[in-house]
Amino acid sequence: MRADRLLQIMLLLQANGKMTTRQLAETLEVSDRTILRDMDALSAAGIPVVAERGKSGGWKLIDRFRSSISGLTLDELKSLFILPSDQVLEQLGIRPGGAGIRRKLAAAVPQAMRSSARQYLEKIHIDTGTWKPGGGRQPETLQTVMAALWEDRRLRIRYRKADGETTEREVCPLGLVAKGSAWYLAAMQADGECRSYRVSRIAGAEILPDTFERPVHFDLAAWWKESKERFVNALPRIEVRVLADPSVVGRLTFSERFVEIGEIEEAEEEGGWRPAVLFFQTEEEAARYVLGFGGKMRIVSPESLIPLVVEEAKAAMAQYEAEKRKGPSPPS
């Protein structure tokens, strides 16, 4: 979000020539202090912003750089007009108002490119929410994590691992990543190693009084990409070959999170059964997935999965046989 704001500042200065800290803060709906920090960030990145003092003073770009901004490519301008998800903005405590800002920025776009860039504002909408309606209110834990992040303060968290165990640790928050509808905290541990924590698993968070020095060369986007690749590459991958009845082939593309659909070949057998290759993380997931299709899917390989599918089917039958013997429950 900050990178987006820095681009907005450059375009506003390009369009208006000179603006005061207060004018920029009101236009972008942030504090004066935030604008001053943003100006420091622009200067550190090599963007020649200068401040003129006095009654008619304000921030401006040096003339040579102002003319170079007009050289933004069409793809670069289009990217400014693709709005972030309203759900993400609301969870960050930001009132979704980006459309208004983008319309103001449209006035600063060269006329020849304006209509091509602006259509991305009107024709592209990004929704990272779930199908079930939910409130846009910010979870308390996320608020605490963000407060520590903005102030570079250490954070004590109680983290619930996948096996249900809860541990306590102190971390240095470096960034937040929205992945689908979930938030992840990128944080540095005591040994200097960075790792990610799913915010929904943070059972409690406390901001500590001491601050920390943020690693100078830490790049959140690059770190997240590398971290995600390491995670995916470390996952077990079991290849399962099956035959699928043509009536269920369409359902294969609506896969669960634990299955990866490989190749689906043309029918080779009488009756139209389709060979397909599926990938799973565990044999148990593979057995339950195949069993979910009943008699519409048959395992070809590995044959060691067949007894596991039979065992799962027998367990399900035994459960329902027991329920049947007990009879229907009395009405409440």
C-alpha cells in the first residue's frame, strides 16, 4: 500500500507542480507525519523531491524529473488504476476510496493514454473475500500486529501450530501479506531468521516497549515469493493414476486444496472412462478423495492405495450401521 501511495505523491506533484505537506496529507487521507516519512522514502530511493520554504513553499519535483514522469508506459499507468480489494483495505483500517483518488490521478495522465488506462478502473474489480458474507471489521489481533509493524516495535505472540499446540515467542514484525482471504505476518526471530505466521492462528499479541532495527535490504515481496517456493517444494507429492467415469470428469477441475490435477487423457476404454493423473500430499488424502467419488473412480496406481480405500469405506459403513442399529433420535 505504501508503494502505491508513493506513486500517487509523484503523480500529484507532476500534475500540480508544488503541494504542501498538509495538501498532500488531505488529498491522500493520511497524517502530515506519514507524508514526511514518505518524502524521506522517496529521497532515499533517489527520487529528487525538494522542499521550498516560505509562504508559497511546498514540495516539488525538480523540473527534469517532472518531465520524465510523463514517460510512464501504458502498462505502468494501467497498474495505477487496478484497485486493491475492498476487503483488504477494510481489514487494514483504510476506508475504500481508491476510486476517487484514481479519478483525480486520471487528470494527470497524458491525454493520449487516459482512456486506455482508466478503463482498468471501471472494468476490473478484485475480490479477495469468501462467498459467505462477513463483516469488514478489522480483527483485533490484526490491529495489534499492524500497530507494532508501523512503529517497528517488538511483538510477543501466542501462536497456535497446526497440531493445536500453542507456543509463546517474541518477534520483530517486518510485513503483512494478504494471501487469498488470509493474512500472514512476516517476522524476524531472535536468531535473525525470518518466517511467516498465519494471523488467524495468533491467539494473542502484545506490543512490547522496545523497538528494533529493520533489516536494511529486506524486500517483503521478494522474501514472500522465495518463502512460498520453498514451502511448495518441501511438500510431499504422491502421484496417483485413476480412471474416472465421464460423468465426474468435470468435477475434477473443482479440486480441493490438497489435490493437484495433472493430465486428463481421452477415453481409452469402452464406456468412456478417462485416465487421469492426480497429486496429493498424503496417501490418506488420496484415499478419501477417490472414495468421495464412490464407484465413479478407480485407482490404477499405486495399488498400495486400494486397501486403504477399502479400509476407509468399511469404517464409514460401520459408523452408519451403528447409527442404524441405534435407531432414530427422539424429537427434541
